[in-house]
Amino acid sequence: MEELLKKLAVELYDVQALKFGDFKTKIGLRTPIYFDLRVIISYPKLMSALAKALWTLADDVTKVSQICGVPYTALPLATLISVDNQIPMLMKRKETKSYGTKKLIEGVFSSGDNCVIIEDVITSGSSILETIDALKKEHLNVTEAYVIIDREQGGRKNLENHGIKVKSLYVVTQLMQYLLEAGKITSKVVKEVDDYLAMNQAPTISIQGTIPNDRLKLPYCKRAKLAKNPLASKLLELMESKQTNLCLAADLKKTDAILELANTAGPHIAVLKTHVDIIEDFNEGFILQLKDLAKRHKFLLMEDRKFGDIGNTVSLQYRYGLYKIAEWADLITVHPISGASVIDALKKGMKNITEPRGIFLIAEMSSKGTLTTGDYLKSAVSMAEEASNLVVGLVCQSNLSAQSGLLQLTPGVQLSKSDDGLDQQYNNPETVINAGADLAVVGRGITEASNCLKAALEYKRQLWNAYEKRINSPDM
Ligand code: 5BU
């Protein structure tokens, strides 16, 4: 079998189903490996050999009564296995038909039938889980998935957590060894891919129902362990220990006023958010004092810069100029408008900065008539979820991500007003926490109060209570 796998690995490489170099993923992030097994339909001998090899992964074929390929690449493979072995096949539709029978699964089956899944490549396991979900809704019994390549990015574990055993012809590290031995790739490429895989593990997929990992239900202290970005863990930990999920927007024009506010409210907030470009007397000494207060009162500094240009400009704006944001801001806000490469650009801007840094991607804005809707919003969420080693969370108004390691930050919070006359829209603390916020931004609700400390304490109390209610209520 090993000889056959070595031979097939080389054939896959030769037909360019396996590529090594510098590629972009669907949403534009860089990757040194790219697998495109769709090409195998053009090489019937290879496709047939892969289908036969896949079927050797089955322990007891007499127990398999149905075969289902994950659309689309695995469909022809499942068809070959079905025909070769005379075992019926099922197909999952990509979308439910909007007419006629509205079935998601095509084929003839009985509830309780044992069905195995066929897939070409597994990364996070989410496509397989989607297929299994549809099969389970029809009361089919699914416990195994046969896969050509496991990219070793956490998919196997995700499926095991859902009771699915994964058997693969190759794991990516073994596949690369075969290609190295065959002289197809160099050890430098192997190292690059190894590093990439170590840095890009897929997030854990929560189990609906038991929800051991649901963002809205888990306490911050548990989520701190699930976050990929060290700063996200630190933030969640300090929120838990200070019992605060308040982010204070210190939108004041004078440095003294900001420092005074930071000193007064500091012990009660998790993050102090600035817009340094509105400060009239900005200077380096101010930043040193602010950093000092942040350390003393244990809060993080966020510069709400809303970077939104092409990568090169953003990396310069982040690192240089008057404000040198990269040198002091733990967190920054970024518009995903220019595409995922902005994250790589910011990474470049962080070169030689030794302290951890994090990005909040702005998925959805709080102002009336905002254009952050539909596909834009969805792409922003995928971008954050795919780059969660650098992205700490999303700025948004609704529950967008189930990932417990990401934080949702929601601005537009006031107790006494519903707008500010310039289309800012306000909600109260409980509403935003129930809508999915982990951190709520309060600006003028505190800065314009007659007693800032009293106001900060009141927002802190209401936000924390809403959070405790959320994690403890069984029905949310
Ligand atoms: P306010 O005074 O509580 O309205 O201040 C809200 C802050 O949050 C302010 O600094 C805004 O720049 C920031 N903000 C927002 O209000 N809405 C958004 O969608 C985003 C940021 Br993104």
C-alpha cells in the first residue's frame, strides 16, 4: 500500500492537484500549499486508483449501506466507489431545491442506514460536518469519513468531537515526505509548510446542542484558553479578574483630560479606546503616561484608527508618522474593505515589536444607513475567523461569530439617549450584550456625564450583570 501511495502522491503532484508556492485562499490570505483535486476528473486512471485506495480504508464493507460524497470534488470519487462495489450512493444538494420535493439528500434510503462520507481534502472539517448534518436530519447513521488528504489543521479533531472517525490516505506531512523523497519538492518547502500549518490551525467547531464551546454561553475565563491570539487571552482574563466588559471611548481633545479620565475610570474598564488624531496637544510624553496608567490599572489601549487603505499604506500609517501607533496601541481597528491582505500588511508593520498586538476587524458599524451589510459583513467574519491568530475580534452590532476565541466589540451604547443627532444609534447595555457583544464601547455616556466615575461604575455594573445573566440563562 505504501508504494502505491507514494506513486499516487507523485501523480497528484504531476497533474498539479498539489501545488507549493505562494497562493491566496478564497478570502485572500496567503498559503504555501494549495490542493485542487478537482483536476483529477481529467485523469480517469488516477481518479479510479484513488477511489480504489480510498475504499481500502473501510474496515468492514458489509456494514456500509450508503456512500455520500461531499460536493463537489468528492462526488465522482463516491460514484466510482459506489459502482465498483455495488453500494448505493446518496448526494447532498448544495442548496435545497426551491421547488418540488425540497429534499436536501437525493437517493433512496431508510432511516438508520449506515452511510460513509467520501471527501478529497479536510481542513477544518466544516464541509464534512455540513454534509453529515443533512444526513443526520434524515436519520441516517454516519460514523466514518474517508478522505484523500488530511491537511492536519484540526479537522480530524473537530470531526472526532462530533463522533466521526476520519481515515485518510495521506496526512499532509507524510505526503510531503513522499514528494521530498521523489525529488518533487525541497526541504525548504517542507519547512515552510510545516511552519504555516503550525500557525494556521482551524478553530474548534462547536457542537450544536451540547455547546461546550459556544461564545455566548462560555465564561470569559474559559474562552481565554480558546483564543489563538495571546492578547485576546490576556483581554479575556483581565475582563474576568476585573469583572468588567466595558471599553471606554476617551474621545477628548486634550491630553490632560484623557489622562485624568484614564486614571479615574482605569480600575473599572477593560479597554481604553482612543482617536489620537483628535488630540490637540499630542506628544510622546502623553503616550508614556497613558501606557503607565494602562499598566497600573490593568487595561488595554485600543487606537480606533479604522485603517482602510491598501496594504502598503496601512503598514506605513500603522508604524510611522506622528502617532507611531504600532509602538503603543495593544489593539487597533481595521476596515476589511481592501481585502485580507491588509492583515499581512499590518503584520509587516509589527516587525520587531516585541509586545503582543491584536486587530479588531470592523464587520458592522453602528451608524444609521451604514453600508456594512450582506456579503461584506459575511466576508469580514470569515476573514476574522481565518486569521484569528492576529485578529482578536470583530466590531459589530449583532451576533456574528460562534468562535469562542474571538471577541465581539459593540459601540453605540448609552442609557439616556437613542441617537446623537448625527446618526449614531444607541442601545442599552443589556440589549447589546444579548445581541452578542463581549465588550461594549461607551463614550459620551461617560465622558459627558456630570460625574464620570459614577457613570463608568453604572455602565460597568449593568454590562457585567447582563453578561452574567447571558452565560447563566439556559434558554439563550
Ligand atoms: P459614543 O460617544 O458612545 O457614541 O462613542 C462611540 C465610539 O465608538 C466613538 O469613538 C466612535 O468612533 C466609535 N465607533 C462607533 O461609534 N461606531 C462604530 O461603528 C465604530 C466605532 Br466601528
